[in-house]
Amino acid sequence: MSSNLQSSGRGGAGNYVDKDIAQPLERQDLDTPTLKTAVVTTGRGGTGNMAKNTDPAETRARQDVEPVQRTAQPFSHVGRGGTGNVFTADANGSDASLAKKEQEISGSSSPTPDSASRSEPRDIGWAERGKNFLFGLGRK
């Protein structure tokens, strides 16, 4: 069974039309329209993207949106995000710098001699420590 539907637009059920009644696409349909309103919008929207339409050349240039070019960076990140979790990987790309950064974030990965004598483990978070302090958990 062959389909008599033609897709148009970005997708979705509302962008399918019967091929027999679809308007044929002409060359002028693909040309960028000239904006003639007093205020034009650019980008994704919002008042910061509105400007007066005083210069036709500038208005036309604002219609062309180029994707942001990103270059590869030698950075890696750990944790949930934030600038404090970004670091530069070492030259050979080993996991040693990642392990070091994770130790810095979580504290020491191996217990220190005096931490074994504490009633609170070192690896619990601030919220848990606060609960222990308020409710007297861990006291003898």
C-alpha cells in the first residue's frame, strides 16, 4: 500500500497533507522574506531580541542565525556540575587526574588514623551531619 501523503514543516501529524491537493513548491517560496514591520525579532524570542527596523541590511543580516561553533577543550568534569568540578585533564589522558579531582571533592578516599576514632564517618554529607547534631544521633 503506497502513501498519498506528503510531509511538510518540522514533523507532526498536522504537517501531512494529501499529495494531490498539496501546493507545489516554487523557487520564491524558498527566498528569505523581507521584514517590513517597525519592530523585528531575532533569535528565540523575548524582549532582548527585539529591535527597531531602521536599516534593511542589518535587519536582513539578523534573520540569518548561525550555530555556535564550539572547539574541543581539554577539560573534564566530575560531580553534578559547576565551575568547581571542571579540571584540565593531564597530557596523557590518564584517569589519575580524574581520581585526584574526585578525592578533592569527596574528601580523602582513605580514612586518616584519627578519623577512625570519630563517632561520625567522614564521608557523610552536611545535611546528615546536621541531623546527627540536632537529634543527638551517634552520641554515647
